[in-house]
Amino acid sequence: MIFALIDDEYPGRNELRFLINQYMPEAVIYEAESGAHAVELFSGEILFDAAFIDIHLGDMTGTSLSGILKLKQPEVKIIFATAFDTYAVKAFDMDATDYIMKPFEPKRVQSCLDKIKNASSNISMQQEAIHKLTVSMDKKVVVVDIDDIAYLESRERQCIIHTKGAEYASNQPLSYYERKLKQMPFFRIHKSYIINLQYVSELTPWLNGAFNIKLHGFEKRNLPVSRKQVKLLKEIFKV
């Protein structure tokens, strides 16, 4: 899982990082010392599972920041970190996943991490059960059958989703859909492409150990496979 620790005081970030690492050593943790820095992090390619936000930041309130981060990454779980229990009720009014009090109690942090893992697991199971993917576009949300998706492409700060009958331009980055589809038969062949393995029709050796790939219904397009992904792809298809 990927977490953001947002606190304008280093000791607070350092203490929370230590406790998270105790219970979830595999977690990838990024830190932001201000609201502006956090917005910058959430505007990039990294898709965060949860953001631990201090209520009192130097440049904005944590509650204001949480709304901005939710707009950028709607599925991120928000956990408020505060020294004042009066903010606990407000945290849940804002649909936060949890809150933790300063100074942090190890068992409380562990309980919070368990809640994040359970929430993420439930979302993945629900998506797998209905086998649909929601695509956020400029003024609407489109529901796409996952089996119809042949590949996804990063193009000019958008993610283009290619299906058998249409294509959809989403404002979310490619990494967002990589995470959404991680339980499905999809594979990232290149920094700009994710393919549905069920559509693969042809693998062709290319320059410097790289490969090109063709998909059923999209035979006129040669999609590049980066060299570091070639070995994995060969193992998948037993080449």
C-alpha cells in the first residue's frame, strides 16, 4: 500500500512513519510538509491508498486539504491526525475513514491500518463481483464492462481506454486504472500501456531485446513492450 503523511512538523511525520513500518513494513510512504506539497504529490502519477493528514497545517487546514485530495483521487482513504478530540466528530462528518490522536498510540495506529486494509479489500471484491469499471470523464461517469477493454493508453495527461466498440478519455492517470485492475488479467507492458492479456494475438521481437504486441480487434496497432517487462510477459505465455 502507498500512504501519504501530511504534517508540517517533522517529529509527527517521523513518529507515524515508525509506527506504520512496525505493523506494515511493506508500505510505501511519502511525506509532505505542507498542504501545497500534498496537492503536488496527489497531482502526479502516484495513486495513494490513504492520506494521514494533520488538522493544523501551516498553509491550510487539514479538513480543507482532504476535500482537495478527494477531488484528485476519489478513492483515497482519509485519516485525520489531531491532538484535539473535538475534531473527531467532524472527521466522520467529512466521510473520513478514521482519525488518530496525538501523541499516537501504537495499538490505535494498528487498528487504523487494519481498517484501511479491510476497506481496500472490500472495494476490490465488489468490483471483481460486478466486473464493471467506472470511468470519470469531464461531465459524466461511464460504466464499462471490463471484458470489453482491450488496452489502456496514457496520452497527453489523459488515460484513453480502448474497448471493442469505443474509446473513453479519462482524467485519471494510467496508474489509477492499473490499481483498479490489479486483480484482473491486465498487464502493464510499458509506461504508457496496460493490456488485457485475453486480447493478445501476436508477440514480435523488436530492437534491443524489446517486443511489439498485437491485440485481437486492434491488429493495425503495434504496442511496445519495454525490455524490463519482456521476461515477465514471456513467462505468462510460456514463450
